[in-house]
Amino acid sequence: MPDYPGRMAHDDEPVQLIDPETDPLATYVLEPDDVRTLLARVVTSPGHETRTTYAPFTGGPIAAVPLSTPDDVARAVRSARRAQHTWAALPLRRRAAVLLRLHDLVLAHQSDVLDLIQLENGKSRASAYEEVVDVAIVARHYAVRARSYLAPRRSGGILPGLTGTRVLRHPLGVVGVVAPWNFPLTLALSDVLPALVAGNAVVLRPDPQTALTALWAAEQLEAAGLPPGVLQVVVGDGPTVGAAVVEHVDQVSFTGSTATGRVVAQRAAERLIPATLELGGKNPMYVADDVDVETAAEGAVRACFASTGQLCVSIERLYVHEAVAEEFLAAFVRRTRALSLGAGLDYVADVGSLTSAAQLATVVEHVEDALTHGARVLAGGVHRTDLGPFFYEPTILDGVTEDARVHREETFGPVVSVYRVASDDEAVAAMNDSDLGLNASVWTRSTRRGAALAARVRAGTVNVNEGYAAAWTSMGAPQGGRGQSGTGHRHGPEGLWATTATQTVAVQRGVHGLAGVPGIGLRRVYELDAEQWTSMLTGALRVMKALRRP
């Protein structure tokens, strides 16, 4: 296959963003009056600082977002703790009803939040719509399943029929959710909703860049019937405001880099509070020798370039069986080159912009470093300054060597490296050759073969004949990482149980007796001499094993 002569666009000057504080001609992308109500939801103090956020599409200012302080976080947690007691006392059906109403509100007002997601994050509208779908599914799932997930579970005791044991789940109190910028609606609510329906209050810290989307979500929750104070929103950077959240809450759910996740885990461990961490991924895909190449190529394009590659579970390593490599890569490159880039608040463009100068810099550095070490660009490799400050074409790299940064480091952008393998075993070994294990994908005509291969891959989720959506939208199943990709899970009962405390209540029956009949509890056993009761229990244990009693 011939190389694609991709060019690397270099700017002599750094990206210049429009500053409304210094440029008298600058205008906000959104009218300040239109976002004032949303921004008023941030927990701040008089004289608070603000941070101007900028639209990735244009570099124009979006809003002057008020910033919280660590003291504001402490105050937000205290307010949430007061509100939590009343919220937890409500019947579960009342709490679940809030989630069902939220489901309807998000779908009814999706146009508003799609605009916000695109303006703050820069992704295409179709990718933004995935967040709307995700939140609707999460809300419905936990509204319907919470009763069974929280139901007391019965367990047997040492004396069958005399010991009744139940396992109960109680809300932990105040849950802290530290959410990133890449999925501003999904990651603001995916962990908030199960925590709320379990009876917790929540302090949410969205990234300042995407605070408006999170504040819109908080507004919709109150419109759905969530009492004031149960959800508090604080805004600020991770080292100060995010760290303050970890300092005060009873459980923390963090989504972000592996490096920051280690810091969060350490502080949570020092405080002896549980933490759910979804961290980095260098996610692999394997294309087996029996695939329909057009089908697999279409799936690979979505898996690699959805949300401009700024997706925790997107594919960055692509292993292709050598028997179909040339045919598959021809289809994959053709489909990738055909993707359209654009900044419209509509469904015209396939791919949007990167979110920030920092993300653009990482993408450019990884591609340039790979080329320096001998890689070839098959598609993309272009910083599209003609479209906006942070647009970068979806990029396919071939011939990436092990000493290139992109080989092991997470890029978190629209870049994928392709490698040829000679067998399933070689593919699995290569897929597992990483400290990260978040998501993976296997493509084959044989679903039995695919399932068997998936079970051998060291990753929290593995999709067969899909990149990420099949596992992510299976809300009854846990979503998490292995290795350096995190601990704990979101989704499924595990996502809700993470915000609850487990309590075992064991009730011994028949101890006091009735109408002159003596009790028959454990006291009768222990009143025997030690030789008698130990011999009796030994015999009972042997009988229970023979009866295969648990």
C-alpha cells in the first residue's frame, strides 16, 4: 500500500484565543445573560475568581465560570449532608421517579445540551448525541433496577432454620464525583444517578472547561424533582478543588489520568473511604483473518475516531491478521480519509475538534515522534488550522516501533497505530502487552471464536464485533479497568453498590422459648462441656457437607 503524503501543519505562533478582558471587540459565544442562571448554581463565596472558557471550534470565549475554593467545597459537603438525611428517608420509588423524569427531560431538551456539549468540548453532534442516549439509558436502568439491586439479601446461618441472616445496603452519605471534560454530560451523571437513587447526596466537580453542561444537568435534575441541596456543584482545578472533594466526602468516583488516579487513591486510602477510579487506556483491537473487511473497517473507524478520539475506551492500537491486512487497511484508510471535519452545531460533520491546546500538543508530539522513529502516515497527520485552532485529521500510523511514544502512551486523540500479526495467539499477546487494561475489541465472523479470544484479553471490557458501544450500553454489566486503568466499576449493580455500606443483620430465633418450652438457641450448645459440643459440631459440619449445604 502506498504511503499517504500527509503534511504536518506547524504554526510559528501559539494558538491565540480571544480574550474578552483585553479585546474590546471580543464577544462571548453565548450571551452572558443566557448562562447566568446556570453559573449561579456553582457553590462559591463573595469575591470569587472566575475562569474564562473558550470554544474549541473558534477560540472564542464561552463564559466567565465562577471558581470554588476548598472552603466552598467543605461548605457544599456540609449542605449536602444536611439534605441527604431527608432524601434518603424518601421511599425508593420516589427517588427512582426523579430518574425517570430526568430521562424524559434530557430527551425532550436534547437540542440545548447538544449545543452546550459541542461548544464546550468540540466534538461532532453525532458524538455528542451518544451522551444524550447514555444518560437516558443510565437513568432508566437505575430507576427500574434499583429496587432489586438494593433489596435485602438472605443468607443461611450456622443453625439452619434458627439463624436468619439478611444483608442490607445503606447509603454512604455524601458521594464525591470528580468528572473530566471529555464526556461532559455522561461523566457528570453516570456516577451521580446511581448514588442518588441509593439515597446519597452528591458533590459534583466538573472540569471548568465543561462546567455549563454539568450545570445544565443539575438544573434538569431539580426540574425532575430532586430536592435542592442534594446535588451540589463546585468548580475548579483538580489539585485544589478536586482534592478538596476527596478530603470531605464519604466515597469518591474519579475519572481521569492514571497519574492523578494514583494521587486520589492514596488520599482516599489515607481517609479509609472507598474510591472508584476509571483511568487511562491504550485500548487494542484485533481484526481476525475471517472478517468481512468492509464491516470491520467501518467498525474500526467508529472505534478509533468517535468523539475525536477523546474517549477513554476508544481504540489506539489496531492488530490485523496478515492474511487480510492489505485488504482491510485499504478499506480502513479509504473510510478514514472520507471522514468530514467541521464545527457546525448540526449533524453534517463526522469529526469535530480536539478540546484544548494541550490535547493538540500531545497528538502532534506523538505523531511527529512516531515519524522520527520510522513510522508512516497512511491517513491524516494534518493540523487543520483552516477549520479552527484545534482540529486534527483522523490519523492512521503504520510501522510504529516500540521506542515511539505512541506505542505505549495514551494519546487521547484521533490517532491509531496499526500492526500486523500472524495468529490469534500473537494478537492476544500483543493486546495484553500493556500496563493498561480498560477496553478491547475483537472482530471475527465466528462469535464463538470471538468470545473465546475476548476471555483471554486482559481488559475490563471486551467487545466482539464492536468497538466500545456494546459493552458500554449494557447497563446491567459493570464497566471498569484492569491494571493501571483503574479500580472499581460503574454501571450494573456494582456501580450502585459502590456508593453503599453493607450491613449484615443475623437474628437468632427460638432463644427465649414460648409457653414454658425452653429456648433452643446456641446457649444450649455452649452449656454442654467443651468435648461434647465440639464433637457435636464436628458431626454437624460433616453432615452439612454431605448434604452439600453452603
